Amino acid sequence: MLAEKRKNLEESRERYENGLIKLRETAEQVEEIEKIVKVKGVEAEKKKNDAEKFAAIVGVEKDKVEKENDKANIEAATCGKIKEDVLFKKESTENDLAAAIPLVEEAKKSLQGIQKKDFGIAKSFSNPPGGVPEVFAAAMYLMASHWNDAIEIDKNKKPKSVEWKAALKLMKSPEEFLIRLQEFGKIVDDNLVVPNNVKIVKELYISRPDFNVEAMEQKSGAARGICSWVINIVKYWEVIQ
């Protein structure tokens, strides 16, 4: 009986020791698993952080791309508007040029009918017909600062005098007067005509009911041609502004 109890105790001790061993092994396995889980957790956290950083970078880059696209769209629209404006200005310029060329040609043509004797007749006027002095005055305003030998000007580049006596200086050399009138288109092209003088010509002279070729034709051949020249030169100046 004692032997049987001893045997049972031995078996119990053996089971206990085996259980302890298994518990130790399990604990060791659990500890190893915990280490692996911890490493995996660190790796997962790193991957998560990396993923978040990547997403942030992608978001920034996406935002940059979207902004660049927006800028490109704005620039494209701006370029389109500029192109549209350029085409409009080109068309407008071509139209203005088409309208301007006949005017300057008409101004030159109006001088062709003036003969030297017409200036001789005009110079002989002690009391010129009404409207004739105004035609020469208008010419003096336009030519002011571009023929200082014949037209004395003030500090504002206006003729100091447009009386008939001053007009006679223009006709001192009819040939030179005609040449200067014929070449005046270049001065207009270079935008050298005094704008305020043009305004005066329009308001004081061209607005007169007798400032026209038909009226001047009955009074003076020289005034007729110069009247037509003034009207066309002013129109030409207005078109190319």
C-alpha cells in the first residue's frame, strides 16, 4: 500500500514537473510572440507614418499640380484675350490705314491745282475776301513749330499772329510753301502736330459755314486748294491718333 502511494506521488510529481515545463515553454513562446508583435507593431507604425507622410507629399504635389493647372488656364485665357485684342487692333489699324491713305492723298491732290499766279493774286489782296484769311490762319496753326522762318510761335507753339500780314510771309516763296504743304503728311505720321492747334483749327475755322472748297473757289484759287488741304489733313490726323 505504501508502495502504491509512493508510485502515485511520483506520477503526480512527474505530471507537475511536466506541467511546469509546459508552462515555462508556453510563457517563453508567449514572450517570443510578444517580442514579434512589438516589432511588427513598430514596423506597422512606421509604415503608417510613412504612408501618412507619402499621402501628405502626394497631397502637396497634387495641390501644386492643381495650382499650376489653374495658372496655366489663366495664362491660356489671358493669351487668348491678348490674341483677340491684337487681332482687333490689327483689323482696326488696317481699317484706319485704309481710311487714312485716301485723305492724305486727297490733301496732296488739292494742292495740285494751285498755280504760282494764284499766290500772286492772293498776295495782291489789301483787303482779302471774307474767309480767305481764315484759311491761311488755319494752315499757320497746323504748321506752327514746323516752319519757324515763316511762322513765329509763342511758348505754347501757337502762331503769335494769324493776321493777313502774317499770312503773306507764307507766300513769300510760293514754291517752298507748296513743298511744305505737300510734305506735311510726314509730320502728321510722326505725330508732331500740336494737338491743341488742331483743336483750334476745328473749332475756329473748319466749323465756319464758309470754310469749304465751293465757297473758296469763288474767292481765291490758292485759298480753295489750301482749304481742301486743311480739311483733309485734320481728318487724316484724327484717323491715325
